[in-house]
Amino acid sequence: MKCRELADFLMDYVSGELPQESRAHFEFHLSKCKNCHAYLVQYEVTIKAGKIACDEMSDEMGAIPDELVKAVLAARQKT
Amino acid sequence: MASAAPVDNESTLVAQLRAGDEQAFEQVVRLYGGRLLAVARRIVGTEEDARDAVQDAFLNAFKSLDRFEGNAKLSTWLHRIVVNAALMKLRTRKRKPEQSIETLLPGFLEDGHHEERFKSWDEPIDQLMERAENRELVRKQIDALPEGYRTVLVLRDIEGLDTEETANVLGLSVNATKIRLHRARQALRTLLAPHFRSAAS
């Protein structure tokens, strides 16, 4: 397996969907190739970072514009 | 910025909403509106559609207050409603031509090796994301992804839809959805790399 193929299989590997045989090739390459190993780690960090940064409980998202508040309240009274 | 600290007494607030208390409606819109707007923007990509989705979501929520169960968090319930409102927007929208993402994908040499030597990101993820500036940075870079890719990444990795649901909403095949998700993650990695790589390596 070449680095190029490893990059193609990354998503299936991370989600545990890579078939056994490809998985063995994947892991063999990974054990020899520091560059692909670094890439895999960063791919996984990227997924987690997105989740954490966009956490629904976060209050860092800024305030709602005043005109939208007014529009929502006005629309509610009409219904 | 309006404070969005957790409401101590959410059940009081819900009771006020159910009683039709005008001030309670305004309080809820101000308290949760900012983050709901951010969620909608990330899914639909345009300010106008995002605002429509937020308005639809609040109206829906206010109409179905009797379906809100006390053991759920109000913010979680509203979040789900705004995601659905945003998905409705996506479903009814004309699809735009796919934008290019090639420049953000890894390049390979003829022999199949990576062109780039990846500098390691040594700082553990939890530590990285403890800093507000990094969380802000990640959100900005997600927003910077080409439209069709950002939407897939947001629905799959952030909102937790499965591949089939995502494919349905976007009118894509399951396979195309998978490819887009993989490319979107790779592109986001590229955008984060200059900020996350270790200074020492």
C-alpha cells in the first residue's frame, strides 16, 4: 500500500469499516511511515476539533441581532 | 453580548412560556438565539436562510411547548428544532455547482508518496481546544470550506446525522456523500495545520 492509497482508506479505517485484509495492509504501512502516521493523527484531531468548537452548549457564538429578535416576536403574535 | 449562562430555573422559564408570558419569549430568543443562528448559518451558509431558519424554529418551538419534556435541556431541544428548520431550507434549495476543493487536498508524488512532510501536532486535542481562540479558529475554518463540503462535514461530524440522512437531505448518493465528507475533513486539516503544528518540529 502506498501513501496515496492510505489517504483514500483513511475514512473507512477511522470508522472501523475497512475490511480485515486492507486493514492489515493499512496498519503495516502505518507502522513504517511516520508521515502517514502524523497525517492520520491530524485527521482524527480535525474531526474532534470541529465537534468541540461547535458544541451546542457553547455561548461563544455571538448575540442574535436585535431586528431578528423583533421579527420573531412579531411573527409569534401573528400566529 | 447577551449572557447565555445556563438558566438556573429552566422549568420556571418553560412554565412562563406555556402561560404565554411575553417577556419569557423575548428572554428565550435573546438567550439562545445567538447560538441557534450560528448553527443555522453553518448548515445553510447564507445569512438570509439562516435567519429564516431561526425564526421558523422559534415559532415551531413556541407552538409545540407542550411537547417539550422537562427532563431535556431547553437548549438541546431548541438546537434540534433549528437543525430541522435548516435542513428544510437545504431541501428546498436549488443545488449550486460544486466548488473546487483540490488545492486543500494532499498532493502526491508519482511514486505515491505524500508531497508534503507533515509536521506533528504535539499538543493534545483537549488542551488545544481548551483555548477559546482555537475554538474560534476552528469554527472560522469550517465556515471557510467550500459550500457543498462544509454542509456535509457539519451534518455528519457536528450534527451527527448518518451518511444516508445526509445524502437524502442534500440529494446526493451515499457514495458521493462519503467522498465529500472525506475531502472536507482533509481540507479542514489543511486549513488547521499552520495553526496547530508544533513550533519545535
